Amino acid sequence: MSYGLIMADVRRGLFDERNLDLVGFCNVLNIDPWLILPKGAYNVREAYFKRIIQVEMGEEEFINPLNAVITVKKVIEKFGDPFALIFSASSSGMEIAPYVAGYLKSPIITDVSGYQKESGTLLKSLYSDKVFASLKIKGEGFFVITVRSGSFRHEAREIEENTIYEKLEGLTRDERRRFLGYIEEEKQEVDITKADFLLSIGRGVGTKDEIPLYEELASLLGATISGSRPVIDKKWLPKSRQVGTSGKTVKPKVYLAMGISGAFQHVSGMKDSECIIAVNKDPEAPIFQYAHYGIIADMHKIRDRLIQILREK
Ligand SMILES: Cc1cc2nc3c(=O)[nH]c(=O)nc-3n(C[C@H](O)[C@H](O)[C@H](O)COP(=O)(O)OP(=O)(O)OC[C@H]3O[C@@H](n4cnc5c(N)ncnc54)[C@H](O)[C@@H]3O)c2cc1C
């Protein structure tokens, strides 16, 4: 049986649960899941892998995309072509996978979230999940893919035979790029994942000058303020307040989204909220597809009116 070569998603000595999505992907395609792992004591779920190849490289060298190219070449030299080279669509996988595909001249499909067995096609989200592209790899050789977190985890199964262990030694290192260190996330003064009521503001807020009034509204409502990425990127709110794929996943009782369009990177961080209320001046804004209640209006007018009512109480 052909094999799927999984580049382990590891960080600071931990083996990420996202790796199970990559196993699930192999199971769906009916290929053996093989794992490449840096040296170290990882809490690997060994029973899921047919073969585990431990590389004579520390984690910081292993996550260097140039070293990943060297590692993959060596595995292929030793074991032959895999069916696919598989990464998770995490920040590290998204960085390494294109390098490997580029250097090895392999086709790549990123952020795969589904597989259609009948047609043998992979599904990839486009335009914030508005449409899904159905893609098929043609021609010879293997392909590189990144798999969206949570997409195939339910398909991960332990294998029936014993796992085979290998060591990969004698690898050169590419020193043109070096790992310098992790930058710690700023200390969180508020944990938005614990809030029952979030007032989340998006780019529709317009300017920084408007923020204090939204903070006042949040305080009057008994809500915690959070935001979409553009608001955080502009430093109008701290990074700890960002909701979405590169921020926090939240599940409050009430999520009041004002001036947020509803891009999938945002929605995936808040769609499981118990009650979603969206305020947007655009009736076509995708956020309304997820909202339990929608208000098509200028967010500032809604804010001012609510503040007025609540101040009078
Ligand atoms: C790798 C990656 C990771 C990402 N991670 C995240 C993430 O974690 N979180 C996140 O949020 N985004 C993330 N993004 C960005 C995401 O794709 C969107 O660009 C972002 O969510 C859009 O933010 P927004 O809705 O505030 O802005 P926009 O999409 O610009 O929407 C602004 C909305 O405000 C409305 N509006 C404007 N003025 C008013 C008004 N006066 N009254 C009412 N409505 C008004 C508009 O109609 C529009 O719908 C990520 C992107 C990438 C590529």
C-alpha cells in the first residue's frame, strides 16, 4: 500500500492534536500514515502510525523549511515516493509546505477540508467558504497538501499492526535560515474565551476615535470587548482580544458582532456562540448567514441609541 508522509506538527516539545487530521486524511485516501518527527520526547499517538521516522534534528531545526526539504528528500531516497506529503494548515505547516513543494517541484493544494470519494477529488475552500473548489491532482509523482484543522480527525483510526520505528541520520543542515526564538504573546489582561457576552467590533468601526464609545457600550451591557483581525492589526485593541483562526476561539452566550463582514477566518472563531447578533450596513454581509438576529444599520447609530437607553436606566 502506498504511504502518506506526514510532517509532524510540533511546537515546544508538544505533539499537536492536528496531526490526527493528517492521519484521518490518510485513512480516507486508504494510504498508510507515516510520520516524520524531530528528536525529543513527544507525546506521539503512536498507534495511529504505520511507521514513525525520527529525524536526527531538534525541533528548531526541523521546523526550518530548508531543513524540511533536506529531510523529505532523504526519506524519499530511502523509501521511494509517497502518495502525498501532508502538513497541517497551521502557521508552521503553511510556512513549510510551499517551500518543500517548490524545491521538489511538486503540485500543492492548501487548506484541504474534504474529500469526495466518488470523484476522487479534494475540497478546498475559496472566498471565505462561499464556494468550495473540487480539485484533482493529475500526472506522475506525489503532491503536497495542507489539511485544515478539524476536517478529518473523526476519520483517524489506530492501525492494526505494530508501528515500525526508523531513525534518519546523517542529514546536512541548511544554515541560510535559522530559528532565533519564539516571541511570547503579550500578557493577557482579559481572557475573552471565558466571557459570557462579547461585543466584537470590526473594520466597520472606521477610526480609532470611535473605540472609547464601544468600550462604554460594552461596559453598560456588561460585555467584554473583542474584535476582528483588522482592528487588532491597527492596534486599536490588544492582540489578546482577537477572535478567529489566528486569534481566539470563543463560545459566549451572546456574541454581538458590529461592523464585521463574516470572513471564515473570523467566523470559525465564533460560530458556536449560543446567540449571535450581527449589526452591518450591508444586507449581503456573510455574517448574517451565521447570525440568529441581524440588524441592517449603521453600527454607530445602533451604538449611540443603545448607550442612550442604557445610560437612562
Ligand atoms: C491566515 C489568515 C488568518 C486570519 N485570521 C483572522 C482572525 O483570526 N480573525 C479575523 O477576524 N480575521 C482573520 N483574518 C482576516 C479575515 O480574512 C478578514 O479579512 C477579516 O476577518 C475581516 O475583518 P472585518 O470583518 O472586520 O473587516 P471587513 O471584511 O472589511 O468588513 C467590514 C464590515 O463592516 C461593515 N461596515 C462598514 N461600515 C459600517 C457601519 N458604519 N455600520 C455597519 N457596518 C459597517 C461592512 O459592510 C463590512 O461588512 C485572517 C486572514 C488570514 C489570511
